[in-house]
Amino acid sequence: MAPWLHCRPMLVLGIESSCDETGVALVEAEGAAVPRLLAHALHSQIDMHQDYGGVVPELASRDHIRRVLPLANEVLGAAGRPMTEVDVVAYTRGPGLAGALLVGAGVACALGAALSLPVLGVHHLEGHLLSPFLSADPPEFPFVALLVSGGHTQLMRVDAVGRYTLLGETIDDAAGEAFDKSAKLLGLGYPGGPALSRLAQDGNAAAFQLPRPLLHSGDLDFSFAGLKTAVLTQAKKLGGDLERRKADLAAATQEAIVDVLVKKSVRALRQTGLRRIVVAGGVGANRLLRARLDAECAQRGVRVHYPELALCTDNGAMIAMAAAMRLQAGVEEARADYAFDVRPRWPLHELLVQPA
């Protein structure tokens, strides 16, 4: 058991810099209780990348350098805690953009070295996985987790911190990529997913019949590449009429993605026998997904948990929370050697272990 479980509360400063958001947060962990968020701050680079239609890695890295320390000062000020009271500095080790990850890792290890504090590198996806514990209605173990971020779509059984079983994952495009790529085909702005969802509110989802890949496969894997191709085919067929029918096609696309996510999630609940599901990652903010999943789970007496909407995107709070929970559970120790590396391609299965 970690030594701070019997002494004063532990303060963990978390830094997220894996892609196009700079996030810093401070959480407090005391005993075995769920850590609580004291303060967080986030800077999004959306405006900077819009002109390019996507994230430019070099620009992202340079902007992280400018933002991370001012955000850290903002968070510590909002929490009313000096840096000297921080016990652990956590950072996103991967996956993500190499240069962007190096900024967060470098700052975290420099702070640790300057103040003789231990540091801990966190898996970005585990941060998303545990982010619903930041909500006002945190889940309890065990549960099924639907992890839907820009580059990942996975279903997992979660029995405890560090005790995860992969149930299914995408074999090609993730749900977030399907949103973004379809939005680009429709000529929508960056970021594409939210733009497509907004446009879909004015459309008729029944106007187009789009495929639901692997919906009846019998397993819990996903595939969205074929859906993107179908959207492209429909857009070409419409030709000059695309602008008038764009909202309908957006609505049909969103409906297809959500339909697959919800039905596979329900299947995972049925196969595991669990009565609780957590939805995490950027796509977890989608309103149709939440409404459909809420309705399906209500019929089955299943509890659904989401992060707060503001914490669905990449953020420092999920990194600080994941680090605090790993330390509390004793599955990892923070270190103080300050030699760091980053893992731009860090397979989630390296964190997965079967339940004891």
C-alpha cells in the first residue's frame, strides 16, 4: 500500500500534451477514496489548425511550449496550492504526437528535478478510461467501458485499476475518424466530428441507407472504413445536389456510427453480465450517442456513466486522475530519476491484464 494512504492527502499535478490540447490539472487523493479534482485549465489549438484542415505537429508542439507553464500557474492559483505542496507530477507518455508528448514529458521531469518530486508517465487512453471518475456520479468497479476517441474505438471489461480485459476494438478506422473523414468529404470545417454532429441536427437520418459494418458479426469488433467509403459514394452520386442534401447525409452518417456503437455496447453488457457501462473519449460527448445509450440501458436496468462534457476531450484532469488512481492501487510507483522517453505508438494491450 502506498505510504501516503496513512498520511496527509496526496496532490498530483497532471500535464496533457499528446495532440492539440494543452491541459493541466491538480487532483487530491486521500486514503482509498476516489481522488477529487481541485482545479484544471485547458487550451485548445483548434483555431490555429483550422486553416490547415487538421493538426500540424510542429505547430502543436510549439504551442504546447508556450502554454503549459502559464496553465500550471493558473491551476495552482485556482486551487490555492503552491507548487511546493505537489507530491507527484504526472504527464502523458503516449500515445500521441512525438514532439507534443516530449513537451509535456520534458516540463514534468524538469519540475520534478527542480523540486525533488517523483514523476509518472501515464497512458493517454487509460486517462480517458478513468475520466468518468472525475464526474459527480463516478462509477464503481467492475464495468464495461466504451472508449471512443479520435483514433481509438474499443470495448473493455474493467475490474479495477490496472485490471482490464479487451473485449473488442476497431480493425480499421475508429468512430472518431469516421466522423472526421466523413465531415471532410462533406466539405465541413475542422474539427470535423462536432461540425458533422451540428449539421446532422437539421437532417433526416432516414434519407440515406448507409452500412453498419460488422454489426451482425457476432463479436465485439468494429469497422468504420466501409462507412466512410459509402459516404463518399453517396456524395459523388449527389453531385451538384450535395449542398442541399448535406444535412440529411450528415444525419444518416451519425445515425450509422451511433447505431453500431450502441448495439455493440449492449452486446458487451449481455456477454459479460455486467450492469454498468462507462463511456469515455471525445466521441462520448456526442448527444445522439448519449441519448440512444441512455435509452437502451434504461430498458435493461443498466447504469451509464460519462465524464462531464468539458472533460470528454483531452485534458490534464484525466492524466492526474489516472496517475493518482494507479498510485493508490499500488499498480505503479512514481520515480525520481528524471530520464524520460515518450511512446507515440503505445499499444493499449501493454497495459491490459486479465482479472485475477
